[in-house]
Amino acid sequence: MSEIPVVEFAGVHKTFGAYRAVVDINFQIRKGEFFSILGPSGCGKTTTLRLLAGFEEPDDNGGTVRIAGDVVNKKRPYERNIAMVFQNYALFPHLSVERNIAFGLEMRKVSAADIPGRVKKAMEMVRLDPGQFARRMPAQLSGGQRQRVALARALVLEPTILLLDEPLGAIDLKLRKEMQLELKQLNKSLGTTFVYVTHDQEEALTMSDRIAVMDNARVAQLGTPAEIYECPRTRFVAKFIGESNFFEGVAQSQGPDGWLVEGPGGEFEVPTHAAITQGGKVAIAVRPEWLDIAAPGAAPPGENALRGTVSDVIYLGETLHVLVAIPEGSGDRRVTVAVRNEGQLSRPIRWTKGDAAVVCWKPADCQVLEDA
């Protein structure tokens, strides 16, 4: 018998007047999973989290939210055995660190004798030395330290589910990257289910077991980080997660390995896909790191090859982006090719602005998009 999901959204709708905040949300979250809800501002991700937290209810006849198999549509937040970490930390400025962390335990009528030990354990979980920080006030802490206090205040409740609403958005980049790895490690060591809302694609890819990408109030795609990045279903997902090059055309003929597509910049082959029909429109995405650049006539056999002219070379440290303009009708399409930086001072790449070049890639690396 399969394990009951810790969280289940089944056909959930939520409207505010005429505004549709979430539409037909369907997904399950497994016990102990690090599950991220990713998308741009206004896509519905925070509303989805608030529906799970109990701060909002689905519309009448607007689907079901379940926690551990129980319908919680009408249950209050304190009835759900969840805890939440907010972006702005929401610490009480007049309470010390230890009192902030203990507050939820006090509200839940935990024995006064048990509270100090649980507070100390929670502080140690988030790498805050109790001897150094317990008596400090929030104003005496850095942004990263306040974030850790907010996390400890949630973990001390020993929730079944920990909800995190963009909790790293207010700290600097270096600390944010450190905290991403710490949160992932906490998730695995505690076995607590983490549900994480973010608009940062790299954050979601770094930490998550699975990601629900939201667009326009709906889940556009659900999968592992590798599935989301390497097999985007729609143009939106391909654009929002990482960087992609897009090519369009019309399916001309089908061979044993795929379709030949006639595009405005030339012909290219794509894998067989259920969405492709004879004479139908085809759209594909190809990641910059999956493209190669070669001299005219030097493209590897069997690869797609479109001729163009180098329009710019951008230095990015670990990689360089070679921008190639491919003629299309009355204009040009700019294609980005990621090239490994092997030392521009000692072994610079050969490409410079104005060079004739061929952009090439393996047909298997085409990601056929469903919204051609």
C-alpha cells in the first residue's frame, strides 16, 4: 500500500473577487520532501502556500487541501501542525532571541521545564551559539542571524511541515548560498517536510527534491530539478528556468529518428514528439551549454547547423557567451552559445565580433515545447 502524501492539493481554486489567484491546483508532497513552489510575482505561489498554512480557504466547491490524508479546508493554522518562516522574519523586537524562539511553545502551553532545553536545541540546529546569542535583542543581530532565529522559532515547534516564504530574500548573496545548503541539510537530517516558496530559480534548483513551477495561477510543470531544467514542457518554463535559445519552424517530413523542420534560419532535425504533426508548427528550446560553435563547413556530422555571424562575446568568468546572429527573413535571430573559459589571458577563444560561424547541436538536445 502506497504511503499517504503529507500534502495534497486536489482541484484547488482560490479567487479574490474577479481575480483568480490559483486555478485547478493539483499536486502531492511526500513525507520528508524538500518541495519548492517557484514562479514570478503574481503567479499564485504565495496564495498556494497560504492555503496550505490555513491563512486562506479554497473557494466554495473549489477543491480540497489535505494534510496526512485529512481534509483541512476549514481548519485553523494552529490545528495543522505546521510552522512558517516569513521573508521579513516577523521577530518580536522587544523580546530576546531565546524569548522569541520560546514564544510559540508558551502559546502551546508546553511545560515551562521543557522550554529551555528545546530552545537550546533549536538554536544549535541553526548554528546559533546559545551562550552568545540567547540574551541578545533582534536589533543586535545581523540579517543572517535574524533569519536563523526565525528558522529556530519554527523548528522548535517540531512541525510535521515547515513552510518557508522566500526566507532568504533579505540577506546577501554569499550568506544566501550558505543558507541554501544548510536548509537542505536540515531537511534531510530532521526528516521534516519543507515547502519552500521562491522566485529564485537557482535557489529552487539547488535545494529541491521536486519543484512546481507556477505561471498565471496554474502549475505549468512539476518535476525534479533535472526534469524541469532539461525537459521544459512550455516556453515559459524554458525561459524562466535558466536561459534558452528558441527555434521555430514547420514540420516537413518524419524519419526513423525524428522530424525535419523548416525554420526561417534553415533546416534542423528534432526528436519524435506527440505534439508534432505533418505541416504543423514546431517550437524547440536548446540550452546555451548544449550548443557548439564551429567554422563554416566544420560542423560535426549528424548535428544541426545554422550559419550566422558572431555579434558579441560576453565574459562571465566561468563561461563566455558567444552571441551569434542568424539571418531570418528581414532580420536576425540572436543565439547564445556558452563556451567554457579555459583562460582568456593564456588560451583565449578564437571567436571575435564579425566572424562567420555555424551554431550546431545534436538533434537529441532539442526540447520540443508543447505550446508551439
